[in-house]
Amino acid sequence: MVRVGAKYQIFDDDYRVIWRVIRVRDSGSAIVYNLATHDTTKMSIKDIEDSMVEITPDALIDFMITAYEDGNKDIYVCVYRTDAIVSDVSKPAVILRQDVYSYTKNPLAIDGKIYVGDCMTQYIMPGDEDLMSVAEFNEVLHNFTISIYSDDTIDDILRCLPTDEQMQFNSVLEEMSKRNNDQVTGYCENIKQLMTENRFIDCYRSIFNIIQVDFPIILGKESFNNDGDIILNNKQKKRIEDLLRKYITDIKVIAYDYDIDVRDIIVYKHILISDEKQKIFLIAYKEVGDYPVDDDIAKGMGVTQ
């Protein structure tokens, strides 16, 4: 079955071409998007299934318009990991909701306002609360599901959400945004704003152990050596060491791609990071030592440095 959002690859001689399904028509055809050229074209579903190989999605994202018992509406965006689905786990890994007190923003607020809207995973739920405790709707009025990948951006995802679908979700959000006032803020006017202001991509990528950083990896031609490999400057290396709390050497940086052969680097420790441009990189390294413990902490632990 061809699903909206799914990526398919085909080889033209030795060159791999990746198409993404952005619309599926009742007529047995689909609109597909070329990830390299950004062209769109129409293909029959039969041709896609017969001539292309699907790249297994990392997750499904479900956009929902819900209703409370009193009829008032809310917007949810739920993410389900495909490996969990295969294991018959139906619980979402990420829940983005508009009409909810923000667990993450209110503790940091200094303006006296109450913030609504939040994007949560089980790992950032307060106390021992279950992630599903934020799901408080009575019924689902409408939903639309898209296959997604760990390197997707908000624009990548919304490209697969048809205009008429976006209009339905945006209509609900626009009406809800009228609730913003001097005391309450955070109601968004459209689905892109909701995802952006609640840091959806950071939260989504975290379920794949992809760490968000606030600096770019590729700065320009100075970020490559003579062999074309990506290299880190001293400042970037220090930022990664600060993140790991380790001194590292023999660093190898690889732009994330589904063709990465991890067998070549499996002997190395490695992390996945998403830089400030939302580009994902695999950074492999060797540890050469732990960061020193602060004197006060060391004394409390009885450690002599």
C-alpha cells in the first residue's frame, strides 16, 4: 500500500533517485516529489509499487481535530514509532497538544502569564505522570496520517499535508487563538506555528536519541578537509566535549543518510546531533578522558583529584 509521506527509491544507472509521495488520489495515482530536484510529477500507484523500493518510515504522525464532551475542539499531533507499531505498541511516543497547560514553558515564565500548548514525550513528563495523561478528548472528529522520517523538518512534513487538510486544522486553531489575552498566551493561529513554537522537531528527534544543539556544523568551505571530509573546528569540538562531558579525539563527522554503513564506525562511540539548521550528523569519536569533577562535588563524593 502506498501511503502519504512514504519515500521510494529507484536507481537510474548508478544514481539513486528518491521520490516522496505527497498526495494519493482515489484514481489510483499519486503526486510524488523528487527530493533532489524538488520537482513534482504524477505517477500511477501500480508503477510505484512495481518499480520502486520503499524506504521504511521511522514513524507515523497523526494530525487530529478532537472534541471535549461539551463540543469544544482541540488539536493534537501524535507520533507513533513504526518499530513500536510492529511490536503492537499503540501508545504515541510524542504528543503535541494546543489546549493544555504547558509543563515545559510555565516553570520558566517570568512575565506572570499562563502558557498553553506543549509537545511532550514520556521522558519529559513531570513526576511519574504517564504521557497519555495529557490526552483528554472525548472523541476524534477528523484525522490525517503521514509517514515520516527522523530527518524530516516541519516543512517536509507539512508538504505532505494537503492544503484542504491544513485549512481544516488551521480553522480550528484560528478560532482557539482568540482566547489569548493578558493572562493566557500560547494559542496559535495555524499548524506550522503550533509545531514551531512548541519545538516539535526537537522533541520528535529526541525519541531517536538525536540531540539538538544550538550551533551549525557546516560553516562553509573551512568545514571540509582536502579529502572532502567534514571537520570540526576547535570551538565546535569543545561544544561536543561539553555535551559529552568527555575529552575526545579521532573525530569523524558524517552527514546523516539512510545509506550510512555503521559497520565502519561501530568500534567507535558515536552520537547523533541535529544542528541549528536542523541537519543531522553522526559524530564518531574515541574517548581520551572524563571531564574533571568540580571541587565542591568532588569533596562531597570523597574524590581526590
